[in-house]
Amino acid sequence: MKGNEEIVKEFAPPRRRERSRLEKVEKASPSHLEKVSDHTRVVQTDEVKTGEIMENKLIIVIGAYGSGKSEYSINLAKEYKLVGENVILVDMDVVNPYFRSRDVREKFENEGIEVIAPEGVFKHADLPMLSPRIMGSVQNMESTVILDVGGDPAGCRTLARYVENAKKRGYEMHLVINTKRPFTSNEAEIKTMLHMLEGSSNLRITEFICNANLMEFTDQEVVENGIKIIENVAKELDKKFEKYLVLQTYDDIIPPDLLGKKKHVMKYFLNKPWEMTNKVHMKGI
């Protein structure tokens, strides 16, 4: 099993480039270009131009219900912090009441990671509420900002008010896919989901993340089948696809470098309600 240092290396962001290089790219790019920080690209409607690596990224994480996007968002925030980045994790999930980034707020804030989510009596409310601090985080160029967005087109519509600033800043948009869940179990479903999410968010997905799993029933065949399905879609739609996720619990049974992809090991942060112990549960009204 991998230690913490090895896991950190897998998620470590690329070395920072001087801000002057980014400024050169901006000056060289016409004002109508949409800058998307998928490591090396400045995106135009009809062609892709070479750009520079973005400093202090804005990473938008989306995925269908049960994809594991919140677990991925939380791990991503943790790993960026461990390599010295200022990190803001934003919980924008107004769809799923059980697995949300806000559940690690206290732990992460003690470690220096800012978590933006509903507060006070609305902390655990299953309501479509968004903090007014989100806009400030999207505009904050001094931090790496990770947006954990709701898991369906309705959830992605919450991005509407931030689209202009996201495009102005530059962004990555990661689609986390579990091929063992409904609505993303085959190529046709993944393409349908992608078009719905891009259409409702008015942003483009820049990268696929494979999280094919069946929890304790996950094995190598499950992961490999997921990679094959996602790879076919990635090639057809010209999307970046480089890694698959594995929970640390199952690290020993899933080999690295399956089908030429990189294995990224995640710590398990979000317990299911029935897995929670030593918690005070309030009776419903």
C-alpha cells in the first residue's frame, strides 16, 4: 500500500510558471478567445492554440450521481494544499444531500484549506443555496480554487452566474465517470451526459476522470472495462483522459498503469450515513 508521500506525488500540480509568461499569452490572444487551463491550451471556437500552464488553477469538478466527484474534489484540495498551494474548496452541490464537500469543512479549515458552503442552521439543509462568497473565490487569482458542482444538468445550472468570470480567468472542467452507475454505463450514455452538462453549464469539459468502481466489489476487470469505455469516448470527442481513481482501501488489488493510464489513489473522506459512528442524530419533525 502506498504511503502519504507517494499519494501526494500522484496528485501534485505541475511546477508553477512565472506570471509574466501567462501575461504574454493573454496579450497574444484575441479578446474573443476562451482561455481554458487544461495545462497547455488556449481554446478558440474552431481551433486549439498552444498556451501556458495556468498558475493557481480554477478546477470545476462535475459528474453524474454516484460518480465520486465530491470524494475526488476533496482529495484534490488536500493534495494541492500538501504541496504548498493556497486552496479554496467550494461546495456547490445542491443535488446530493449525503455526500458533499461541506462535510469536511471543520477538518480542512484546521489544516488551512478554506471551505465555502452554507453555514449555520443551513449547513446540512437539502436546499438550493449558494454562498455569496463563491464569486469572490472564482475571482481569487491568489489561490487554487476547486468547485464541487451538483451531479446533473440541474446542478450544473448553478454555474451560470460564474461563467463569465470562469472564462476570463481560465479553467479546467473535470468530468468524473463511474461506468458502474446509471446514466454513464456505456459510451452513448456518457456522450449524452456530457452534452447535457456542457449545455446547462455553458462551459466545456476539458478532461475525463475514470472512477469505475463497485466499492468493496471492485476488481481489476471493473476498472479496465471502465477505462475502455471512457477511452473510446475520449478519442471520439477529443477529450483529455489520463487517469483512473482507486480508493486507498483497494490500492493493493488494482494494479498501476492499467491500459496506459495513471493510477491515482484517494483517501476515503465521505462516509455513508449508515457507516457513521459516534454521531448525534437528531430526530426528524
